[in-house]
Amino acid sequence: MVLMNLSYRTNYLHTYFKTSVVIPDTNEQDYTTVWLLHGYTGDSTAWSKHVYIEEIARKYNMAIIMPDGLNSFYSDSKFIPYYSFFMDEFMPKMQSILPISKDPAKNYIVGSSMGGYGALKFAFRNPDKFGKVAALSPITDIEHFRDNPKCPMAKDTFNAIFDSSENIAKNQLINIYNNRQPKLPILTLCGDIDFMHEDNVMFKNFLFIHAKGHYTWMPVEGDHSWKVWSKNIQNIFDWLS
């Protein structure tokens, strides 16, 4: 098992970007790959701090790539063009230097909270790049998230990323889905006492109608925390595999 902490200078972000990578030791050249995104205030080590990620990679014989999300909401903004960086530079870069598959059917994207939002956004906009998408407690309505009294992100920070009502509308997951009508398999889960549970149920109801036949809802107990995500991540990998 290989665990790498990579850093390289990115032309998009004009800085050194960090990512953690786990590669099984079965000596393949085109591993099925899970792009695993963390939530707000996390970094490239967030998942490995809470989950035995190497054991998961070994069990499912998958490569796992965990990039630093930089509190960007995985979105393009005036401050940081993260979405464009991820799709146009980061994914091709990793696929060129690591023994991972370029086949969309063997590339899955998963995330929790802000990372769940990012995973769904990347997959909905790029169904030709990913075979499946799963989101744990995702932020499904960014405007409701901003206005929720339990929101951990300061409104000024949110408004620096989504700086207009037009930009908010453009980045709402429901609108992105309606624009592209992606057909890839989708799974979401959310704890029953999560502060965003109602938003997730509304999103679930939307997908049950519009993504009928390729959407899975996984009801779970718990709040918006690593306790929920670490408990259910193997269920996600079971679904992926």
C-alpha cells in the first residue's frame, strides 16, 4: 500500500497545491479511482484523520485521491478558480502521473458536506468524466446553507465565493442538474438530525422524480459530523463497487 502526500505548483492557482493519494499494492496500471472530497475547514488529510483510508483502498482495490479543497466550495470565484482548476488541470495531471484509469466508468467522485456539494457539482456538469457520484450530508441548497443559523461559514466568506444572486442560481445543484440532465448513478445520504436534513430530503424528492432509475437515497441516523461519515463510508464503497 502506498500513501503519498503530493505537492506541485499549479498554473491555475499560482501556488503549491497539496493532495493525498492512496494506491493499492496490486501493481495494476489503471486502478479504479475515487476522488474523495472533504468539507469546509478540511484539507487533503481530513479523510485519513477520521477513516482508515488505506484499509478501504486495499479492501476495494481502488486508488483514492484526496485533494485540498481550500474552503473554495469547489467553485470558481474571483478569489480562486477551483472548479476550472480541478477539471482542467488537476484531474488530467493526476491521471498522467499515477497508475489510475482515464476511463470515466472507472472514476467515481465522493464527498461530505461541502465536499458532497462539490462531488455532485463536478459529476452533474461532467457526466462524461465520472461513472458514479455519492454525497454524504451534502450542501444541497447553497442559499439555505448560507442563511441557516447553524451554518459554520461566515456570510462574508460565502458572499466572496457566490457574489451575486445570479451566481448563486448558476451554482445551485438543482439548476445544474436541470441544465445537463446527467444519467450517471447518484447516491446521497444525510443524518436524521443533521441541520441540513430538510434540504437533503427536498433534494432527494427532486432526484426521485428527475433521476428516476439511477438515484439511491440512503437514510441514516446522526448529525452533521465525522461520526456519521466515518460510519457510512464503507457503505458508500460497497455501493460504488
